[in-house]
Amino acid sequence: MKKPKYIFVTGGVTSSLGKGIIAASLAKLLQERGYSVTIQKLDPYINIDPGTLNPYEHGECYVTDDGAETDLDLGHYERFLNIPTSQANNVTTGRIYQSVINKERKGEYLGKTVQVIPHITDEIKNRIQLLGKTEKFDIIITEIGGTVGDIESLPYVESVRQLLWELGHENAIVIHLTLIPYLAAAGELKTKPTQHSVKMLMQSGVSPDILVCRTEYKISDSIKNKLALFCNVKKEDVIESIDAATIYDVPNLMLIEGLDNVVLKKLGLTNNKQPELKEWNNFLKGFKNPKNTIEIGLIGKYVELHDAYKSISESFIHAGAKNEVKVNINWIHSEDLTIDNVPKRLKNLNGILVAPGFGERGIEGKIEAVKYARENNIPFLGICLGMQMAVIEFSRNVLGLQNANSTEMNNKTPYPVIDLMEEQKSVTNFGGTMRLGAWDCKLAKNSKVKNIYKKELISERHRHRYEFNNDYLEQIKKFGMVATGKNPKTNLVEVIEIPSHPWFIGVQYHPEYKSTVLNPHPLFVDFVKASLEHSLN
């Protein structure tokens, strides 16, 4: 079996420079050239995974088909490459140390003193190379989280140093993403932060092969020459990454800069096939030339940090481009919604999405938003907790079950229309214990959702502990809410809809995790289409 080539992406000067977008853009260009490519993320924090992190801390927790709770960058990888990631694509320091400590407890180190080098670095190297051993990839891109110089990143940088030596320089290279700040007072771009960042990387024994420079302004040849001279690279290895209007412009910008050519040359790969990005640019055309604009209300409890709903907002971009519509998201905090202000706050919306979440904070506002959408025939999509809120609202206001609730919010509710899943009742740990990953769902014939998917059996990703209580199935059906999607093995209700409403669907799963640039999710596409029709009426 041919061994894969490795590309390591490090960052300097500051965090949030966009290592994930650069990695995904490069991977897209290499994919267009015919290579099989995957990307993995190494996160320096000690949490086992982001599953227990508050969304305010780290943005959304992205879930893979195999049930891994991962960093939101994996969402970017999937949206750009249109291929699924897995447990092996995201590694945290917590997972590394957990594995090493478990081995030590089992006596696998034969009485040796367990140390950062070689034991932690060996574990990191094994995780980096795991994808290459289990699946056939030509190129594996590894993004190292954090910034060079951070204490927590040091074992990862050391592991890269060792791998560069072990694999050989023709099989592994380093791309260092850095910042060229513009000082308005001096009226010029400054290279010194990049020089210091590269110096710090080299002090760890790693020399960058390629510099990708984030900048607000064009980088002149003289600056490229200066960076090449002081950072030990060739001028053609200095790549400009100028601020883009959208992340989806970055593959084209990297193509113009020739990043893929430089990478292939460094890795000794000859390929004359040029990336066309035909389908990608068709998407961009639809995205940048909308014929209409719609207003969608996203009702959530973490709306101050838009990254908490990253996959949802990106799904609207994909679906909007497909419909040639600009989707304006109105970020509405559910805690701010009351029975008195809902008509005023929501009256100009063409569609309402009630977002996922956990806990009782802000749920009454979500319920009021559902009620407004239902009573005013506004297209409605409820995701996970949003679907559960739709069931609670319907039970209270249509069935007349006052105080109907979820046992998550009120464990003494007289009408537990949403209840803890049976297999969750004995669970005491929070990390990685929910229903996670891809599960099958069978859609009812002649249902709106089956017409949207155009098939009977679907597979979608989950992340929840509570479910629709089937004791109330016949009651809600009698009053006009129908369960139109169920798990064929467990009978778990996956989809509810109101057939008499123009477009009212709630799903227990997370469709946003499966929407990509080239395959916008059908639920979002149809929801945007329905919202457009509402706006035109």
C-alpha cells in the first residue's frame, strides 16, 4: 500500500487566523487535481472532546457519522471536501493523555518512567498516522490548533519535528500560517511578528516550508523577498492570503497564488491536471448573485456567538445559493422573547428556525416563537430541542395539556411529552454519553418530509438525551400533528410535521451537519424555498 504524504499546518502571531479554512481550501485544490485528501485537527485542550464545553467557550460541537463530538473545523472540512470525517479526524490533548495513562495502568510500558518524550509524542504520532493506516489517502493534512509558542502546543510541534525526520522531507512538509499586520500610524505592513513567529517555530526544531500570510492589503514583492530572506524560504513559498468577502472565496484565492503547485513540488508529486472548481464556482455564482432576499429568524440561546450555530448558518448559505436567494439571518435570543413582544419581534420574518440547545434557560421564548410560526402560517423548522419545543407548544395550546413539558426542564411535569430516553436513565457521566452519530430514519409515505428527501430511508446525525414520548403519539395525531419519521429499530420519533400548515417540520436530528457546498441539505433547501414563497405572497 502506497504511503500517504503529510502536510502540517501551524499558526503563529495570533489565533483565529483561519488555519482550518486554509487547510480545507488547499485540500479542495488537491482534490480537484485527483488526489484523495483528508484533514485532521489536533486540539491542545485537555477536554477529551468539545462535547462538554459550553458553546460560548468553543462554538458549536460538530458531530460525525461515527458519533465523535469534535471541533467545528471538521464541519469546514466536510463542507469543502464533501466527504465525511470520523473519530480519527479530531484528537485532543485530553484523549492523548487518557490513552497513555490507560496504557500505563495496564503495565504496557514495562515499568518505564512515563514521560512527555517519548510516550506522549509517540501517542500523538500514532494518532496523526492512524488515518493513513486505516484508509487509503494520498495526502493527509494535519492542522495543529493554537499558536506556536503556546505551552500546550509544544508536544504537538515536537511530534511534527520527529515525524519530519522519520518520514523524510519529500513525504512531509510544514505550512506556517501567520499574520502581516497593517499599522495605520506608520502606513505600512509589518513583517516582524511573522519573523518572530517563524523564529519560535525554528527554536522547536521545525522550519516552515511554506509561509501563508494573512493580510488586509496586498503584499509587495519587496515584502515577500524580505520574508523569504529572514524566514529561510524561497520567495515563491511566500503565499498571500488576503482577507476575503467569504470563506468560500479562499480556494480560488489560493489557486491564483499557486499554493497547490508549491505544495506538490515540495512533496515531489507531478500533476499537470489544473483545478477547475467548476461546481464550486457555480455555487459561488448563485451565492453572489441572488435574485431575492428573505429574512429568517434563528431563535437560540447562544446567539451572541454566531459560531455556536456555525453549521446552521453555513447550511443557509448553501441552500440560499441553490435557490438564488440571499438569506438574512436575524439572530434572536430566546430569553428576550415574551408573549407580549413576539408579534413585534417576529412580524417581518419569512421563516422561523428554533435552534438546538440544552437546559431550561430561554425555552419559554422558543415556545412562543413556535406558537407564532404555527398560528401565522410562517414556515417553521425545529432542530433537536427546537423540534421538542414544537411538540410542547402543540401539546399546551392545541391539545390543552397545560404545563406539558420536557422532563429535562421539569421532572415533575404532569404531561411529559418529551422524556429522557430509556437507555439514558442509568447514565451518570456527561461526556460522550448521548445518542450520537448517524441513525436511520424511515419516512412516512405521502409526507412532506418524504417528498423533500425523495426517498423513504434516510440516515442523519444525532446529539440528544431526550425524545418524544410515544405515549402521546395518538393524541397529537388526533389534533393534527403527525410523526412522519421514525427510527425503524427503536420506534423513536425523528420527524414531526403539521400537514395543514404550509411548512411546519421538526426533526430530532441535526440536518445541518450534512449540508455541504456541493450537496446542500434538502431540508434547508426546501425551507428556504418555502420562506421565499412566503415573502412573495
